[in-house]
Amino acid sequence: MSGSDIFGIVGSALAAQNARMGAIASNLANVDSITPPGAAPYRAHEVVFEAAPVTGMNGGTADMGVQVAGVLQSNAPPVQKYDPSSPYANTKGYVTGSNVSQVNEMVDLIDSSSSYSASVAVLQQASRIDQQMLASFQVSP
């Protein structure tokens, strides 16, 4: 791996975490959504990552980065709340809501945000190293 390939590797990680944060935002937006009887409730989206070759600055594909393999719907059961006054209640008085856990989504958001921040820090450090290396080749007057 050359020093310039780090930008491709970290860039792939940033793109993957960006996709994960987008799914988390969608899940949080639908945490309290409900559905009429017989309709399918919102199901939490879960982003799946996989290792993938990254094209480096020299055009090679020797290094591995990360990419989104897909987005799955959670198989957790939907939430059932007793609210017979709701127009969305079934014949037994229960309203079907999304299976999104706000607590789990916030934990995932913190994890994804930390990973994103760490990747940005790696990019900043790699950039500083590149700048120092270039400065070391400059001739002083």
C-alpha cells in the first residue's frame, strides 16, 4: 500500500458510514410511525458492509476498502400498542407500529459517527504527512 492509497481506503469507509448514517436517520424518522390494520409497518433498515477492492492513485486494486453490500430490513417484530381510540387500531384495540428501537439507533449513530470521525482524523494525518514529505524536498535559499 502506498501512502496515496490511504485516501481511497478511508474514502470508502467514509462513504459506507455515510450510507449507514442515512439509514439510521430514516429509522429515527419512522420510530413512532403507525400503520392501519392489514398494512405492513415500517421496518428498520440495517446496512451491511463488505470488504471490496479499492482503486489506488496508481490505478491498481491491491488494497481492500469497504462498501455497502446491501440494506436489509430488520426481522424484529413490529411494536403493538393498546390504543382502542386510534383510527388505526385493529378489532382488538391494538395499533401496529414500526420495529425501530430508538435506543439501538442512537447507539448505532454514536458508533457510526465515531467511526466517521476516526476516518477523517486518518485523512488529516495522512495529508499532514504528505505535506511534511513535500516540504522536506524543498530547497532552502
